[in-house]
Amino acid sequence: MALRGISVSMQRQLFKQLLKTAQSGSVASVHTLDKIGNREIVGHGWNGTACYADRTDYPMPAIRFREVNNEIKALREKEKQDWKKLSHEEIKALYRASFCQTFAEIQAPTGEWKQHLGMGLIFTSLAIWIAILMNLFVYDELPVTFDEEHQKAQLRRMIDLEVNPVTGLTSKWDHENKKWK
């Protein structure tokens, strides 16, 4: 639904119908129409409301970026004639009246990744410091059974008792030769 080829009076009628619909409908629609001011509604928009957003996936916003002034009116009248008569600066002015950024400006890197990386590193270092402090002050010493001597005694006892002899640890022990298979 592009309104570019429609006369100004027809656009005003459509705007009034839209305003009536919004007034009879939700409060959010009226609030959006109050926010746009005198900017021209030229389409449906990416979410169905009259709002402006520079997006590469939906490049045609519902309203123009700037409000119409005398300079833009004159350029729009000149635009209806031969485009070869327009200078490069006038074409840029027409574009900037409808859009805030070009595709190159939208896709340009912002450096926001540095902030995310910095915050991630801060939280990682905080987690490491908490772990170190908890090991120092919260947790007790390890039990005696974690010593190598006690672990060997526990393994020997499991072999002697033949714990899980089919598929477990003692299935890999040769009881006749007293060696690992």
C-alpha cells in the first residue's frame, strides 16, 4: 500500500480515517500518531503502525523521516518533472527527507561488540574471584579419602570384593595373575 502517487487531499482523508480508527481502537495507536507530528504517512510499516525505523530487512518505513518544509515541498514538485534536471545535492536532500541513514550507514560496524566483550570479561573475572574466595574461606579441607594412599586401598578393596565383575572395574582385573588384563 504505497501512498506516493496519491494526492495530498486523498492522503489527508486517509490520515483522518486512520486517526478515527485509532481513536476507536487502542490507546497505543493514538499515541503513535501523536508522536509522528506532521510527517507524511507513505506506507504500512514493518509492524503495521505509523513509525520510523531504519531496517535492512524492511527498507520502506511507514512515515517519512522529516516533516515537510518549504524546501522539501519545492524539491518534491521538481521531482515530479524530469529527474535529469535535479542536481546531486537535491537528490541527496530528497533522500534525507525520507530516510535517516543509507544502507551503508545502517550496516556500518558500531563497535558495540567491544562493550559486550568487556562486560563478559568483567563477569568472568568476578566469577573467578568468587570461586577463589569461596575455596579460601567457605569450603573445608578435602577429606582424607582423597589421598593417593586411601584411593589405592579403596581400589584394592573393590577388586577383592569383585565389585561389578561383568562390565565394571573388576572385569578388567585378572584374579589368577593379580594383574590388569
